[in-house]
Amino acid sequence: MDASTYHHGNLRSALLEHAAAEIEESGVEKLSLRQVAKRAGVSHAAFAHHFGSAQGLLTGLAAEGFTMFGKALSDARNHDYSQGTDLLETSGLAYIQFALDYPQLFSLMFSSKLPDFSDPTLDGASMKVFQAFIADVHGRNVLEVDGPGGVDIVAMANWAKVHGLATLLLTGRMRSVLSLDATQQTGAIRQILANGGS
Amino acid sequence: MDASTYHHGNLRSALLEHAAAEIEESGVEKLSLRQVAKRAGVSHAAFAHHFGSAQGLLTGLAAEGFTMFGKALSDARNHDYSQGTDLLETSGLAYIQFALDYPQLFSLMFSSKLPDFSDPTLDGASMKVFQAFIADVHGRNVLEVDGPGGVDIVAMANWAKVHGLATLLLTGRMRSVLSLDATQQTGAIRQILANGGS
DNA sequence: GCGCTCATCTTGCCAGTGTCAAGATTATTT
DNA sequence: AAATAATCTTGACACTGGCAAGATGAGCGC
């Protein structure tokens, strides 16, 4: 906070914040550490101590993203639960809404190979979210259908559909849906999620 | 082909080939133009005339990828059609198989933002594949369900499920499925595709 | 208060990147 | 054979991330 001091105080979180902003502006692919450093008013090598390398920064950013993602999902769940809305539909919509709200962050979390996904913090944060989402599926579908090796078929099918819809919308495919206005678009997404397909 | 000549002859396709190989080895994110040039036995600036910029190369590569993708899908369709296998299941499995066979290329085509997707060649190649896949959905589901704005709900739901499953498998999520051996894995994928979810 | 230790941040450098301009070389056309 | 166009090379540029060495100040025992 205090820019006049030699020691920044909370450089780590400040860098994460600026990096998140930079990413959301220009995309993950053209992120420059030096640019982020300049933005934070700090030298280009100040990263080293906090993140080690560029991968470290992106790992931290992705972990923070999953925390936000989890919060967004649980917020939606808690808000709609009282109103008796369908749990799975609520979660799916929140999942997709998060992707559309933070497109670059979402693609860092799910499409990029730059973060170190074996990092315990990142791995823990992501697993927590996935398990919560799958629990939502079970909250709706009482029946659990086990496939080979005990794979939860229903949960995986729903996860795949929601996630696929999110990424296809995000990457500009599905033009028939994207060309609709906001309310129609939500309606279409709702119907796609409700439709079993296959 | 003739390495002794000053003019390469078919540098464009040679560069595409080497770039594809490099990508499949080291990933899209760390692709280096100079490395590809060295591999092709050519100077680092030989790209310019054929692709303009790095984006041009990746655009061409993605377009080639969609052509391959389309061929893989139609091969599977033609092969299984005679055997009376389910059309949608066949297409879905081929879709996922392609993603697993060419993981880096697939992620360039669907997850990267580096190629210029508004390029007519690339756009045309991708649209052709998507339309063929959606036609497969209709070949199976005679009924077309229109949502708001005339969105084909059934087709989009199936596309989302197949694509989501492909990307989640590719990025190492869905560990319960990935830990299975080959045959069990195919069986699980088949069941997930068959399950409507929702 | 003092002095020590260590985390934090800066400066300066390095090899490597993609792009551009200018020129060399060869194909193609006239 | 000469002129023109396509193709490829060389050399430079600004930029990148990472590393080493040193400057700065916070925290802590005394």
C-alpha cells in the first residue's frame, strides 16, 4: 500500500491483482512480467522472491481463480436454495456465468498449460470446486450410476455438458446462441442444460 | 525437398509440418519460430513471405488441424455406418479420440487465442466440421428441438457434452476416468456419452 | 538504544524471442 | 537475353524471462 517504502509490504497480492487485471485486458498469451512489475511500480525482478518464475505467478493466479470460482458457485447455491430452484441448473448457470465474467482467468484455469497444476495449493483449490459441483449433481439426481471402475456416469456427463457449453461459448463457437440478446441467451443456455441430449 | 537449392520449393508446407511436430513435442505455449526454422534448415526470417507473422503460421496450422479433424470424423462415420452402429456415438468417440491423439493441435484449435479465427480459410475449415458433426446429431435424433431464436437445442447439448468431455480428459481432469485402462476407459466414455445427464 | 540476521527489492547483465529493412539469389515472364 | 517478381538471408531492433550481486530495511535478541 505504501508506495514510498523500499519494502512494499504486500507485493505478492498486489502483483497477483495487477496480473489478473493485465490478463483480463490483453489475454494470458501476451502477459509480460515486466509490464505487470511496471504497473505495480516495482522493478522487473521483484517477482523472484515471491513466485520464483513466471510459472509461479500463473500458478498462484490460477489458484486464486479457483477460489473465486468456488465462491461464485456456492453463492449461487445458497442464494437459490431457499427459493427451491433446481440445484443443478443453478450450478450450471453459475459455472457458465463465471466463465463469461472472467474469460481470460477461466481459460488460464482450464485451457492453459503454463500453471503448475501439480502444485498442492492449486490442485487442492481445483479439486475442492469440482467435488462441490459433483455434489450438486447428486443433490439433484438421487440416483448414482456407476460405470466401469466405479466412474460416476451421471456426474461426469453433466460436468462435461456444462463445461463444454462454457468453453464453446467462451471461444466464440455456438454462434446461434451468441447472437441472441442477454435474456434469450440465458433461456437458450437453460434449455441446453435441461436437455439430456444423446 | 531439394535442400541444396536456395529456393526451397515447398517451404510453406514444410514449415507447417515441422511446426506441427514441434508443437506436439513441446506444446503450443513454447513454440519458437526460430527453432522451427532451424529444424527446416532455413533462416529465421524465411517465414515472412509465407505466413507474415507468427500468428499466420498458427492460423495455417489450426486450419490444417480442422481439415484433419474433419477427415477423422468422416472416416469414422463411413466406417461404422455400414455396420449399423449408432451414428452419434461413433462421431462422439471419434471427436474425443482425435483430441487424445493430437492433444496439442486440438488445444491450438479450440483453446488458444493465438490463431486468427476470423481468417476465411480457418473459419471455413472449422465451420465445415461443426456442421458435419451437427448433421450427425440429426442423423440420429430425427427430432429437432428449437429454443429461443431458433437455436437447435439437441445439437448444442450433444456438442457441448462431447466437447466438454474431450477437453476435461485432455487437461487431466476427470481422474476417475483417466485412471482406467484403455478398454475400460472407452467403455466409460461410451456410457457418459449415452447418458443424458440433467 | 545497538547490532545482527535475513527477507525483500534493485540494478545490470545474459541468451533468446519475433519483427522489420535491405540485400542476395533464383524463377518466371516478356 | 533482359526485366520483373518471388523467395530466402543477413543484420539489426526492442522486447522478453531469468540470474547474480548488491542495496535496503524489517525483525529480533540483547
